[in-house]
Amino acid sequence: MKTLLLVCSCIVLVSAPALACRGTAEYPQAAAHLAQSRLSMADKEALAKKLNAGEAIHRRGHEIDSRDLRNESLKILDEIKAEIAK
């Protein structure tokens, strides 16, 4: 029983950072908001490219466990969200 509790605790500790990552949830949300925004097509295309690049950086940050890459991608995400909100 103790072994089972230990294993479950380890699983929760390992999976918690990935589940709590805001980029994982907010990149798809930003894409949906961008698609529904009233921006011009040229602006939407430019922001979509930037959004895709930021999401790729974010995924790479998770793959190699780089907090710097993930933080860089979140800055990109915040910039895009600010542009959509204008």
C-alpha cells in the first residue's frame, strides 16, 4: 500500500508542471480569439505566424525542459493577446 501511494505521489509531482503550464492552454485559446477578431486579414496572418512560432518555441521548451524557452514563448503569447485585445 505504501508503494502504491509513493508511485501515485511521484506521478502527480511529475505531471503537475505540465498540467499547470499556461502556454499549453492559452496558445489554442489565443488562436481561437485571433480567428474571431476583427483585425484585417494581413494582421491576422502576421499574428498567426507569430503565434505558431511562439507555440513551437513553447513545445521545444517542454521537450528539452528549458524554462527560458517557455518564458520567451509566454512573452510572445502576451504580446499577441495584447494585439488581439486592441
